[in-house]
Amino acid sequence: MTFAGSGASKRSLTVKRANHIAARHAHEKEKVFTIREYSVPVEASDKLPLDERDWVCPFCPALPTLPAYLKTQSVQHHYRTQRPRHKTDAARLNVLRWKLA
């Protein structure tokens, strides 16, 4: 399938694809695969050498150097699964990091 037009962004192509599937293949929506790439969050570990640590949880282990989107996803996953009852807003975490330093 090709789209006419120049400089079409990835977002506009995604919208056009979704609209096409909804209009032309409504009965087959479940069979159509998504084009979104999903990544699995990286688990934090205290076994990382100090020179390989990029992000350190003020409460526990660290994460290695990761791309920005994966780092954000991994940090949020860590707080959600390992520290659900801690206040994890930016101000609270900065206070804890200053106390550890």
C-alpha cells in the first residue's frame, strides 16, 4: 500500500493506516498486526559495576546506560513494582539523593 504525498510523517502514516483498516477491514481488525515496537523494561541490579551505572534508585539497585525512552520506562516499572508505597515524585527523590551523597 502506498500513500500519495510528500514528506508524510510517521504519525500521519499511522493514522492513515488505522483509518484504512477501520474502514476497509473492520471485520479483520484482530488479524492486523500493530506497527508499534514494544520494549521490555530492564530490571535494576545491584551487581552492576560502578562505572556502568547510569541511574541509581535512592532505595536500592541501579540501571545500566540505556536509551532515553527505555530508561524512563524501566525507572517507572521499577518504582511501580519494587517501591509501590514510597513517594516517588521528583522532589522527594532529589532529597533522598542529596542525603545519600
